[in-house]
Amino acid sequence: MSGTIGALKDRRESLAHRLRPLVALARPYRWLTVATIASGMTHQLTKLAVAATGAWLVGQAVTGAAASDLTGALALLAALMAPLVAAPWLESYLAHLIAFRLLAGLRGRVYAALERLAPGYLLERRSGDLGATAIADVEQTEIFFAHTLSPLVVACTVPVAALAALTWFHPALAFVLMPSLAVLATIPSWLRERAAEQGDEVRGRLGEVNAEVVDTIQGMREVLSFGAAARQRARLAERERLLLRASVAHGRRSSLEASATDAVSIAGLLAVLVTAAILVVGGRLDPALYPVAVILAATTFSPVIAVTDVARDLNLVATAADRVQALLSQPAPVTDRAAVAPSGPVAPVVSFDAVRFRYAPALPDVLDAVTFTVREGETVALVGHSGAGKSTCAHLLLRLWDVTGGQITIGGHDLRDFPQEELRRLLTFVPQDVYLFNVPLRDNIRLGRHDATDAEVEAAARTAQAHDFISGLPDGYDTVTGEFGAQLSGGQRQRIAIARALLKDAPILIMDEAVSNLDATSEKELAKAMERARKGRTTLVIAHRLSTIRAADRIVALDHGRVAETGTHRALLAAGGVYTRLVRTQALERTAGDGGSGTC
């Protein structure tokens, strides 16, 4: 089970404390909440009055009262019908109105938190588990907003009214009923700690199942091609078995609480029934009030039982709230320290100055005193073996993380002197793994410039060598390619990503293996287009292909997180250092028949 859920299990706060953040969310809707509670109380008190009046009519009829004596009670019943029908409808409507508004706001906050925490926090959690937090856990809180707040207040007030009426009939009736009400109210606390553990486990196991399902769907091609379908089904079945076991244990405890609730309610009702009978026989209670006392006792339990029924699931709600709160309160890996960007024009000159970085305090440095500069309009290629720190340099320039030591500057200004939104306007990024959204291709290309015209979208696609294959699709630029762009080849997705970056037209371009999925012919065509696109832009290229590296103005070779050497392709080959060994060991130079496009 994930570390987050494990941490939640160690918590020993009361249920009320764990639900406090949800109560705080409802504060902006305090007047709607008051109206909801008032409707609920009106409903329950009206129901109590109707039941008592009906019982009084029965008692009067049994004791031989005249028909004229019943007129007032019948008129009262008629008058109570309207609020009896309207109050529960209004309570339900207002409670769900509050709940759905709060859920909508909570979903927005969860999305904003994911955006704020990306990418570091997202890399530590499985996407299915994050999906459960963003959707299922938020939805689980609807139980609290729509079915708990108002009934809880009603359950505390209606019994008081019923006990007052019974006391007026005879104090003994209230006296024998009070112990049952007290015990009934404490039932949810009997197994509170066990309920909390089970709630944590059920939500955690559900998150694991969701994560496993998402993994299976996203990796279905690999599962089938490697003949691993049976093993993956077995993994999913094991997750389902653990979820089933946790759910059954939760249901068993919940059923025990339900049985105890029924037993206590019946015992209280019997106590009132027997006591009232003794009082009637002894002449200390009007026989006509006997059915009224019994009905009042029975009705008194109704709102309390309703709350205890909901309370049995409140630990699931509390765990869901814990998971949501853990996400919302997670500190961001990067925060703005400046409200506005540096004044004046910012030259697109990128400098790494003795940059050090580690992903966590306990981990070793990934970058160690890395220093290099990319001048305005220059293209610099970062090369090195896997794990040398190339992609980390790109991620730090994008400020997905902050440096551990040293600084990165743009135009002489530390990255941290720019608000993140302003910084991202200066940069555009073409990643190695391209994500396309399940929207038309023209909207995928518009990701960085939502106001771009169709003509500008097409111009960017032409420059990225994507226009021809887009035009050949059934719906052209309106083609929806499915999640991840599944209907396109890797090279086609790469060219869409390049078109997306070109349309943004930022002065600094970062390309991380941007041509890794192109064949030699497509790469040559794209290289010509990119040569035109790079003019006037400061470009940092992370590339393994020799043709891409040769096209750069300079090469920075990284080795174990350090800058080993810097220079042109020819100069570095002549030096016989790290770059030369990199070329030789990974067979970068191919025969003329390969077109010189080997990989490193």
C-alpha cells in the first residue's frame, strides 16, 4: 500500500478532527446550510407532530371520544400535510446543491494541486491512485455534505423535543428512554479505531485496484505482445481479492453496528411501551396518551438511527478526506519568489553556473557544478550516456524543480526571479515522450497558443513537416486521434509536438530527443525545417543522433553529472576525450548507406 495511506493509518485523530477540513469547506455556504438544517428540523418535527396527532386520534377513538372532539386534531393533520411533503424535498435539494457546488470546487482545487506539484509528486504516485483521489475520493465526500451535516443537527434536536413531550406526559417515560438514546449515540464510537483502520484500508486497496487497471489499459499493447495477459490478470485478481477482503471486513463491522443499533432501539421502545402500560394500569397516565407515548418513542429513534447509519461509512469519508487533504497540503517543489518578471527586455541567453542538483536530500547529486552557456540564437547539443544528467538540465531550465546549488540564468536573471507563468512564456519544450490530448489535432497544436488562427496552425505544421500527413487523415486538422495520439505513429506524434512548439514561438527552444522516433528520410526533412525554425532562437538540444549533434553550433558533453568537455563535433573528436568514446562505444558513425544518422 502506498506510503501516503501508510502514513494515514498512523494517525489517531478523532473522526471529528479528520472531518474538520470538510466542515471548513462548507463555511461559504453557511446560510444555505442553515436553511438545509431548518428544513430538516421542520421535516422531522412535522413528522413527529403528525405521528403524535395520529396516535392521539387513535387513543381518543379507542376511549370513546365524540366525533366533534376530533375536529381540531383532524384540521391540524390537514395543515401539517404541506410542510410534511415540502420540507424533506427542500432539505434534500439544498443539501445536494451545497454538496455538488463543494464537489465542483474541490475537484478544481485537486486539479490545481496536481498542476502545482507536477511533475515530482506525480512521479512518486501511480496515475490510477491519483485518479482515485481526483475522482473517487472527492465523490466520497458527498456523503458528508449531502447526508450528514443536516441530519446530525436534527438528530441532536428532535429527540430533545420528543423527550420534553414524554416528560410532560410522565417523567418516567423520558427516564426509561434516555439510556437507549445515549447508548445509540455511542455505538459508532465502540469500534472507532477499527473502523478508521478499515476505512483507510478500503480506500487504499481501491486506489491500488484503480492504479492496476490504468496500468493494464495503458500497457495493453506490451501485455499482449509479450504474452503476459494471464499474469496481468492474476495481478489484477490479487488486487481485487485484497480489496474484497477489506470491503467484507468493513461490511462485517458495519453489520454488527447495525444489529446493535436495532437491538438498542427495540429495547428502548419496549421500555417505553411497558412503562406506559404500567402507568396506564396504575391510573397515572391517560389511556388516550398511551399510543402517543409509544409513537413518540419510536419516532425519536428515527433521526438518531439515520445518523448512525451514515456514521458507519464516515470513516471511509474521513479517509477520502485525508487523502484529498494530503494532496492539497503537499508543499510544491517550486514556488514563486517574485511577483513580477525583471523589468526591461530579457535576452534569450541561457547560463548554467555551477549548478548542482539532487532529487531528494538522501540521494546523490545528479548534477555536480555544471557550467555552460547557450548564447542568443545559438544551438547547443547536450550529449552523454544515459543518466549523465541531460534531461535533468532541461527540467531545471523549465523550472520543474529548483537547483540544489548554483544558479541558472536567462538574460543574466536567475530563473527564480521570474514568476513561473512568465518564465514559461520564454520557453518552449519538445519532449521525448509526446502526449497528445483526445481533441482535434488543430487544438493539440494550439496547446501553447489557444488564440492562434487556423492559418497559423497550418503554417507551424508545414514547418514541422506535419501538414502532409495531417491533410491525408480522414478529417484533416479536425481528426481526433484518441488518447495519447494512439492512431498516429511515433514520428507523427513527434512532428505534432514540434509544430506545437513552433506555434508558441518562444525565444528559447528545448528539444529532448525530439527526432528520436523519425526515420532517416523524415529526419532529414525535419532537420531542414528545424534549421529555419532555430534562426533567432536559443536552442538547447538533447540528442543521441549524430546528424542532430552535427547540426549544433556547439556540443556540451556530460559525464556522471559533470561537464566533461565543450566544443564542436570536429574539435571534440580530435580531442579524443569523453565525446569520442561516446561516439565509438555507441556506434554513432555509420556507413554512407545509413545516412549518418546513427544513435547514441
